[in-house]
Amino acid sequence: MLSINTVARVVVNTVRAGASPASFNTGLLLVKDSGYTASRRLMTYSSGTEAAEGMAGLGFGTDTEPYKAALKYFAASPAPARLLVSCYPASETLSRALNAVLDQTASFYGVMVTDSSCTAADWLTFAQYVESLPIPLMLFVPVTGTVASAIAADSVLDKLHGAQVKRALPFYCSSISDCAAVMGTAMGLELSHKGSAFALCYKTIQGIQPSSLTQSDVDSLKALGCNVYVARGYLHLLLENGSVSNGQRYDEVLYVDKIAEDLQNAAVSMLAENPDKMPQTDDSTAQFINRFSAILMNYTDMGVLASAAWRGSNVGPVHNGDIIENGFMLWADSYDEQPDADRAAHKAVPVQAALTLAGSIESIVITVNVQV
């Protein structure tokens, strides 16, 4: 399968204030396997029952982390529809193991490793490799041990946060397999939200118990970009904050990935399905912008984008403080200004977009005024 990046390439620049997978609702478990054979490189399961039978058939007992991870993944509510499991030999690096899967399919978004021997350096190397790939993926990182060891200098949290990794979601948990429940929840929520947006923050994670942490523990872990699953009050079991190592929310990264894929596929479809040629004129630019506007308006309707003031630096016609109606603005230069080399290479003038995300509310202050 050849990449469509050579036909239509999407460049995403994230402005903070002051190549794509076919499935964003599927997770992949990478499992180190002492009995590895080529036939165990890639399996697909569609339910917890099927996964349990499959993992047992591979020789993973019910007390092993790979077996428990597969079950906890499907225990999520809403449940995901599919899980990929890839076994790899102990002699293989995580990067090579992931590449072997990508040689066969890119139909997944979440990635999790069940190997307990990974060091902090291993995690950082792998997370940076995932971030360098031409297709967007999200690495779910289990963080076990004491809180003190989790937040120590040179720990996995310290390294991921220090490198400001944006494609790793660390989760503090009592066992590696608990992290699969978070990945399953994220994949299940994406599957069930076809016409609306979701936030991972404050979701209940089925199949695992909340961690017994003090507020000081929670604050220390969150300060390094770690997610926790805790009980608040007597009624609420909450995942906090549903964020990646650099502090961005998981859903923000996910939806920007989805927008990029939709725009890319729309551009390729316009070029491939057009019975006539698209001339290098401003009329063709207008066609691209009209198609892209329809796509982005759908994300506005879903609640991903919303009208807001642009708080980033000036870009194109957009200046700091300008209101971005409906959460997006598209523009392109005229073909009159196109460089000769680009025209000779039959390139379109670049179409640019400014997006303002709708965000999500995570706290509220309630003021009660009482007359006595």
C-alpha cells in the first residue's frame, strides 16, 4: 500500500494560546513472545471472548499481562469493536515490531506494549519514534510502582514530560494490563461518537479499580503529564485528565488527526475522481476550499470546532484577536503569485486553514446567593 502523501500532504501546525490510519477506534497490543513464529505477527479479535480464546491459544495464561490486557480492553463501556495483537521476538526492538505491523496494516490508532522490562529510556525512544511516523498513532504507556518512583528524576514520566511528547498517554496503574482498559475506553468512545465529539477526561474506566492516592499524589503525577483513575466523593470514579505527556488533551490530538485525514482524502478524491483536469487557476482553489469548508463545518456541528478569537501569532490574513467564525478559516494565495518551479511541477497553491478548537469544560464554580 503506497502512501497518498505524495499526492496530497497535510501539514499540521499546533498554535498554543499566548499520513493517516484507516481506523481511529482500534487498538494494537505489542506482545513480546518467547514462542514467536511469523504466523503470530498479527491477529485480530472482535470480542473479549474471542480475544481470551486467541490469547490462550497462543500460550498466554489467564494470569499473564497480555491475556489480561486483551480482556480489559474489551471490558470498556462503550466497548471497542476490534483489537489487533502482534507478537514479536525478544531480539526485536519496539520500533521494528511496530514497523512489522505497519507493513501489513495501518488500521489502528492506539498502541500499547505489555512488556514489563521496558526501561524509561526504551519508552522515550519508542514514543519519539511513534511521533516521527508519517501516520498519527497514540501510545498508551502504563506507569506502575510507587508514586515516588513514578515521579523520580529520569523516570518514564520525567523523560516523556521533559521531551514534551504529544503522542504518548501515560497512565498510573497497579498493573500493566490496567492501561489497556484506558485504551479500550478511548477506542470505544471514538466508535460510539460518529456524529458528536467526546472528551476522555472524567470517564469511568470499566474493569479496573481506582488507585488509592492522596491529592498530593494526584497533583505530583499530573504535574508530569500522567493520567490517574481515582474515586472522588462516594459516587464518582474518574479518569483525570485524559491528557498526553505535553499536557494536550487526548481528544484534541485525536480530532486534529481526524481533520487532517479527512482533508487529505478529500483532496485526493477531487483529483482522482474529476473527469476533467483541474487547471492551475483560482477557480480550482475555490473548489478545494469549498470541499474543505464542508468537511470542517461537519466538525463544527460535532462540537470539535467553535467560533473563538485567534490567540496565536499572526498567520496569513488571520491576526491575533480576530474572531474565527465556526472555528475555521481557509485561504490560499493566487496562482498569479505561484513560483514558476511549482507551476512547472503541476502543484496546486497551498491551501491553509486556521482552526479554533471548542475545548471541553473540566471544572465549574457554583455561587449560591441566599437571602435570610
